[in-house]
Amino acid sequence: MTSVTDQPAGGLAESAVKDRAPPSSPVQKAPAPVGGPAPGERELRLDLFRGLALWLIFVDHLPPNLFTWLTIRNYGFSDATEIFIFISGYTAAFVYGRAMTDRGFVVASARILKRVWQIYVAHVFLFTIFLAEISYVATSFENPLYTEEMGILDFLKQPDVTIVQALLLKFRPVNMDVLPLYIVLMLFLPLILWLMQRKPDLTLGLSVVIYAITWEFDLNLPAYPNGVWFFNPFAWQLLFVFGAWCALGGARRMAPLLSSRILLGICIAYLLAAFFVTLTWHVPRLGHFVPRIIEQWMYPINKTDLDVLRFMHFLALAAVAVRFLPSNWPGLRSPWLKPAILCGQHSLEIFCLGVFLAFAGHFVLAEVSGGALIHVVVSLSGIVIMSAAAAVFSWYKRVAAKGGKDAKSAEANADLAGGGS
Amino acid sequence: MKAIAGLIALALLWSTVSAGADEAPPPPGCEVPANLLTTDNTLNKVAEAVKTEGRLDIMVIGSRSATVVAADGTGFPGRMEAALRDKLPTVKVNVNLQLQIKKTAGDVVHDLDHILEGKQPTLVIWQTGTVDAMRAVDPDDFRTAVDDGVTALKRQGADVVLMNLQYGPRMETMITTAPYLDVMRLVAQQHEAPLFDRFAIMHHWNETGQFDLFNNSRGIELAKRVHDCLGRALATFVIDAARIKPAELRTQQ
């Protein structure tokens, strides 16, 4: 972390600078795109937060239980999805941006497309598992109390249509919305990166314009059998592009802003206000304290189109996190955070595992029909399994890297940012 | 030594058995936590009609989950009617069920004039959200529809109670309910209409083990009992929201 010493003294300003700028000296000397951590070094905070986001997504996908109260969506507008998409944009731009500088547009694009393919295959794999579970329920569950709801399984009567629609990413069952969003965003990454390396601010500006147009004209992609994509890619691209912009030098330029006390005050005030509003959802009696005019203006807080309030909430969270968690924070090396960091380093695998475990968790809860205790056990064991799997992946990468150092070097580098090759 | 240990074990066993005997399982009393049965929003028209006219005309607009097998007395609307007559013996209670099968909130609003034709209910209980959630209707459109519906019903001079989706543990991997529950809570709050939180109540029953909603059996007994409890809870909810005190009514007569 040589860059740390280059920074002016004064803990806060320093931490803000280090935060989003990749933590190595080349970044400080050369303009953004070529920067990257020296082998063996990585921005552990990104891994940590992505790992935590993956855990939270898993817990949010399970039926509500005690653990659900620990997830951030209960304390403000934004949730783990924002964190996941932002960090994905950041690391993808970081890894493939360097590839684009070193190897050129075509090679980098090819590698990005390979990654898109991997995510697509992962999505299809999860869909297959989902189909198996649903078919089981359809054949074994006939409680007349739920005759109406069982109508949802009518799609099983036309597997030909359903499966094709799933392959087209238009049919996305519950909890399977994030990967299609990720696929679409990654598909446009070569274009975003190409422009971002030349005109970063223009790219971010364009992204904002697309976001605004989306809101003005209600753009979205159609879903099957009806409706639209739950995560509207036209809106959510803003977070992804913003992540990329931060990775390619934006974070460094924002450092003075991030270290200002006024901004910190605004962020904390906003987070508190959001917390209070969220509280009124759980305790309706408090609702009377929210003025009617504000209510009319504020609601609905739209997740599909990434409401501005959600985006701002994420920004405020990020600003506060950057401020109070310097990248040389010793806790990042502590064994307690190691599991989350490991999960963040293998995000695609762990994400898929999380979705699978959520399905499995539902299934177990349905079969055991246990109380709160079983819920907690399922949540905890899910997190343990995710961490254990991440540890195995890390171990394997290390061993494989030792085996074929030269041949694998490109992939190992890519893996550093958790974006994989 | 062995004898003492054996005695202690016996004593322990005895104490647990007797404790179990003391806490005999409560009769199927459909317990619902008080906070799910109270609301800040009042049903003024209901209160007035009950006090001055001694009658209460209720219309239930519901989807398939408002019935057990057919539109007979076993669904929650019929059970509510029975419970209300029981609790308010001096009041003429009349419940009219308008089944809107496979219709979204938007469809129902579209047909509202037709549904209300020639009827003047004092209270409309609108059970909705299930079809919208199953078809993944855009939550924004759902919100507009529920909002329009409540506005139209109020314009007709009726009090409105909104009732949300059923909780079904096996449905959670198949139907995304959260946005629709949120919308209904929000619209209810904005119109100051009471929201009968069927989802939370059934969730509570499942958690506490009063009902095993995972149950696979095809029999309709469970469904009947659940609807009976829902009907009773709904009756209590309506009386509470109208701030009616059954005892006072009786002395007035």
C-alpha cells in the first residue's frame, strides 16, 4: 500500500482517497485505466462488501425470519442489490479496463463475452434446478386452501414455451432476476469501457441521460408471461456505470468531496431520515409523523426502476462506509471477516450457490415445517456453506496457479478483482 | 446411588408430564396478536349505520381465495357474516360476495360500476393482489388500480377495508408477494382505509403452529378451519375499526 504514504496526512482525507482508488502506486502515477493492484494485493473492502451483499441477498431470498431483520433493506431504502451491482461495475471495469489497455478492444471484448457466457450458463443451471423443485411441488401439493395460487404452475403445462422464454431471459422465476440484469450489463461493458477510457465524464453523463429517459418514457424490457423485467436494465445501468467510472479514476477525483464534513453531515442526515421512513413501514402508527405532502412525493419508492431515493441512499451509505472504514483498517485482516471476503472474491459462484441454497432452504423449511429455530439454522448453515465453498475455490485457485503460473497468469490477474476472467 | 438417580429421573419425568397436562393445547381459538386486529383508521359509515339504522350491508369483492370450494358459507365472507351476527345480535348484518375470479385489480376497477350496480353497501371489503402477484403485474400499475378502486368505492359512499394476499409457505419460491403487500399497505395508509393483513395473520398462525399450512392433504378441513378463523378475525377487525362496543349497542336497544 505504498500509495498511502503519498497522501497528505490527516486520516479522513487519506482514507477517502484510498478508498476507491485501487490501492497501489501505479494508480497514483498513471491515469486510471492502467492502474491495478500489484499481484497479491487487492482492495479487500470491495471483497468484504460484496461478500456481505451476497449473504444479505441469500437471507432476503429465504422466507422472512429472525435473520431478515439484520438485512439492510429494513433500515433504509436501498438493499444488497445496489451494493452488488455497484461493486460488480467497479471490479469489471477495473479488470477488463486493464485488459483493454494492454491487449486492445477486441481481446478484452472477447474475454468479457466469455464471462457473459459463463453467467448465462449459470443462470440456465439455476433455472433447471428451479424447474425441478416447482415440478415436485406441482405434483405433490394439493392443499385446497391454495387452489388459486397453484394457478401459477400453469406454465408447466407448456414446457416448450416456458423453457424457450427462460433461455431468452424473459421468463425469470422468483429470485432469479439479478443474473439476467448482470448479463445485459456485462454485454454492454465493452462499449462502456471503450467510451469510458476516452471520455469518462461523458460516459457517466450519457448513463444519467439514459436513466432519465427511462423514467420519462417508462422504458423496460418485456418479460414472460407478462409484465416487465423486475430489475430494469435501462435504469440499473446507472449504478453499474457509476461503479465503472469510480474504478477508472472517478473515485480519486471525488476524494476531496468525500472528505468534506458537510457532505458527511448530509449523508448521515439522509440515512437517518430514510431509517425513520422505513420504520413507519413496520410501525404504521408512526406514519402520522410523515407529512402528507412528503408522502405523496416520495411514494412509491420504485425498485424496478432504481428510484432516485434508493440510488441516493446507496451513495450516502457508500460515502459513510468509505469515511469510517479505511482500506488499511486492521479488521480487514481479521479471521472473523475472512469468510465474507472470500465469498466476495468468488462472487459469481457464490451468488449462484446462494440462489440454489435459497431454493434448498425453502424446500427444507417446507418439508420440516419447523419454527423460528429451524429458520435460523437454515440461514446460518447457508452462510457457512457459502463460506466453505469460497474457501475451497480460493484453495483451488492457489493450487492451480502454482501449477501453471505462466499459462494462467492472465486469468489469475483477472480473478484478483473477483470479476474473474 | 442408582436408586436415587432413578427417583430423580422419575420425579423429573413426572413434573414434565404434569406440566404438559397443565398446558393442554388451547382450543382452536384462532388467536391473532392484537396489533394485527387494531387499526388507527376508522370506519365511520359503518359506525353510523349500525348505531342509527341497526343494519350493516357489507360487500366482499374477492378472488378465488375468498372461497374454499364454492361461493358457499364456508369461505371467510360467510364466516365473517356468522361471526358478526353472533357479536352484534341486534344488528341486521348482510354480506354479499362478489367473486372476481382471475381478475387483476385493474380488471376489477374496470368492472366496478357493474359490480356495484343497484347495491349500496355501507362497507366494501376488497380482497386483492393475488392475481396481480401471480401475473407479475407492474407494481406501479397495481398501485394505480388499487388507488383508483378505493377512490371510486369511497365516492359511492362506502367505507373500504383492504385485504391482502394469503400467506402460503410453499408459494414463496413461486410468487413474489412483497411489492404487492407494500403497495396495499401504502394505498391503505394514504386513504386512511383499514388494512386487514391476511398475509401477516396467516404467517403468524403458521409460525406458532396453530395451522400447518405446509400440509399436503387434499382434504378441505384445514381450508375450512382457516377460513373460519379468518372470518372471525375479520369480524373483530371491522367492529374494532368502527369503534363499536357491542355491550353499549345492547343497552341502547
